[in-house]
Amino acid sequence: MSLRRRDVDQWMRHRRLPVELRRRVIEAERYHWAATRGVNEEMLLENLPEDLQRDIRRHLFKFVKKVWIFHLMDEHILDAVCEKLKQKIYIMGSEVLYAGGLVEKMVFIVRGKLESIGHDGTVEALSEGNVCGEELLTWFLEHSSVSKDGRKIKISGQRLISNRTVKCLTNVEAFSLSAADLEQVTSLFARNLRNPLVQGAIRLF
């Protein structure tokens, strides 16, 4: 931790970051270390056999199935989703999404508290087990067209704009799935999109 802190301090001085930005960087670094104990999980997993990686990810990312549409998908699709998940650390006051900005990720909350403020002023509490940015998945599926043979999927070039701001009330530990990765994984849904259960879930999501 001390070596890492020294490197970060040198980088901040080199970039001449103002005091407030330095404070936030230090806070984020401290929370990241507390959450990971200094272990780079992605690097650790990459050095393990593929089947062991898969089984560990299935154990760690059980929360993925809480998203109803994912719950209906085949295991190999869920494995593809889990491979793309990246650990994210947010400090108190961070904005995960903001109204008028692009929705560029789905965020699965592992620890911490957030609030979602809609464009109409409605406030929703978010915490462990909740997901924000889930509308991105629905949007991708609604704006997709499947080839006649059910093997290829084409997604509209447009992008989704957020109608809410999601702000961290505490430090937050989460895993995120980027829009680019979600789009790639969505291409695996091509055959599933013809499933009446999936189509019904999209309408209700």
C-alpha cells in the first residue's frame, strides 16, 4: 500500500492536480485497497485454468441472475456476461449516471448505498443487490434486429440517454458491464430473442 501510495503521490504532483482532486484520488485509492486487500482479482483469475475461472465467476457473480432477462438466458451466455464484468469502486458523492448523459454501463451494486433521482424529482434508494443502468440492456434488445436464420443481430447506431441521476451516498463497491461489452454479449442473444418468455420480459422490464 505504501509503495502504491508513493507512486500515486508522484503522479498527482507530476500532473499538478489541485488539492480537492488529490483528496478524492487518495480516498478512492484507500477504499479500493480496503475492498480488494491489494489483490488484482482479474490478473489472479487469468492465471487459473479456464474451467476454474468459470466456476469462480459463477460463484462470485450470482447477482447477475437477479436481472430477469439474464435469468432466462443459457449458462454459456451468463458465462460470457461474467467474463466481461469489471470491478468498480465509487467514493461518496460520485455520480454513476447523470440525467442527460449517455448510459454507458450497467452497474451491479455489491456494497454501499446510492440514490436515483428521476427527471420528475422522484427518489429511489439503491443498495446491495440492486442494479442501475439496467435500461441499457432493454434498450439494446428493443433496438436489435435478428437475421432470418437467427444467427446474427444488428443494433441501432443510436445511444441511450439517461433520464435520472444516480449518486453515491456512501463509498460503493460494484461490478460494471460496459455498453460495448453488453452490445457484444447481446449478439449472443440472437436465438433467445425469438423466445416468447424473453420477449415478454423485455416488455415488462
